[in-house]
Amino acid sequence: MANLSVDYMGMNLKNPIIVGSSGLSKNAGGIQKIQAAGAGAVVLKTLFEVGIAAESDKLEEGFQQGDAHTEAHDLIHDMHYQYSLSAYADLIKQAKADTEIPIIASINCYKPEVWLEFTKMVDKAGADGIEINLSYFKNSVKASAQEVEDEQMEIVKNVISNTKLPVAVKIGPYYSSMANFVQRLSFNGAKAIVLFNRFYKVDLDLEKLDFSAGQRFSSSTEMSSALRWVGLMSGEVKAELIGSTGIKTGEDVVKMILAGAQAVQVCSAFYENGISYMSTLLKGMNDWMDENGFDSIDLLRARLSEKKLKGQKFWGRHQYIKSITGID
């Protein structure tokens, strides 16, 4: 049996499989099941500022008819806001009391002052770490790439400067200069960078002429982008790199580690197969490592990263794959 233990943001994990932020980790019972299944760590379901605001609006609609009184409106919003923060703090405390695996809180906001309030709440509640969920969609034609990235970098710097907890940043794949942005995150204090956040997929219903949800779960083919950027950035930044999206098998986990990932985050595979599927992922890792003579994760990590390949530049290629692999 191979040694699967890894260090993640200063925390020791018994294996590199982290259950990512999702409905699986929205309550204490779910978190207990995640630990029992054998996860290395868990990221709690994200606390969204915009989600709290939307829920407050629904509550207000249920209480009032006609135009809402300003004071009543503010009272409802404030009460629900405070309740939501309190409930999330209670979840952290309960998870810490009931389980032994690292508990990482996940937050997403749009107001600078709320980012700080959420950060302080998570810190006080006793989480082991914070994940900044940068699910950020800027659709203004007036906003330049530099302005968008600078705005997000300020969020990261402000959170990091207001907590003693290790901070991971989960980003999407849509940056004009991914390598530079990842380097800036690392330089500004991110202990880990999760590649990548899988945003809500949108589709159109042609029969109803309306919006509909796109593919809910990730597919194995979606792993390629994260695998490429982990392979490219491994050894180039101080921050740990975490592979995410499309990881469905133990062999997929091994691929991410070979590219240079410190650990991985998995969600869709557990939604599709149940949290007990963790044992299948771990067995797949162990079997591959035993068959190939590796007795620890550390011996695998980054063996096929761009830096270790010493200038072969395979990870950065977009065309001419046939000249390397023979595939048309």
C-alpha cells in the first residue's frame, strides 16, 4: 500500500483527494460522511453574498404585499444576513467538533467590506483555511483585462491581510494571461491556487424559447485545461497548485500529481456515484502506484511538469500534436 499523504497549505492530509465546495458539504451530516469515506480534506459549500441577498428578497416577498416599507426592507435583509453568517459559523464549529479532517471555508462576495466581514467570521469560527471563490463575471465592454485582474487581486490581498489562516484562491480558466495572473496570486500571498473553478453552464431550450441549465456535472474531457496549466506552472510559483474539474478516476488523480498538483478537488464524480466512490478513487491510485513501483505521492509529483521536462515545451503546444504523438 502506497503512502498517499500530502501537505496542503501547512496541513497534513492522509491523501490528496479533497471534496470540493458543493452541496455535499453543506451540512454537518454530509461532512461526517465525507470523512468516513476517506477524504483528505473538505471545502465547505460556498457562502455567497449574492445568494444571501437573493434569499432576503424572497423572504420580503413572502412577508409583504405591495410596496415594501424601507425600514421593513432593511430589517428583513439585515436579519437574514446575520442569520446566514451565524449559520455558516455554526457549520464550521460543528464540523470541527465532529470530524478530524481539515475544514476549509469557501467565500464569495462582491462588496469589499463584505469580503472582510466573511473572512473575520470564518477566522473566528475556527476553520483550518479559507478558499476565495473568484466566480467573477464582468461583462462590461468598458472594463479592460488589467482592470478586472487588478480588482480581483485587491480582493485576494485584502482577505490575506486580514486573516492568519492559509488562503487558497479558486479561479476560472478565463484570463488573458493565465501564467501572469497565477504568478501574481502567489506573489501576493496565496498559499494554494485551485485550477479551475467550473462555472454554471447555460443553455437555451428551443421548445420553450427560454433559458435552461447546461451540463450539470463535469466530464472527463474538461480535465485537460487544468492539467495543462498545472503542468505549465508547477515549479514556476511558490503557491501549491490544486487540480480541479473533470477528475473521475484514480488514474486522473495520478495524472494531476504527475503534472505537478499538490492535491486535487473532486465533486462531480461523487454526485454521480455517491461519496463511497472515494474508495474507488483511492484504490485506483494505489493500484497504479503499486504496478509502477511508486511507494509515495512525493515520488510522483511534477515528474512530467514543464520544468522537469527541461525545455521540451509539450504542455504549451496547441498545434502540431501529430508531430509529437502521431495523432491527426
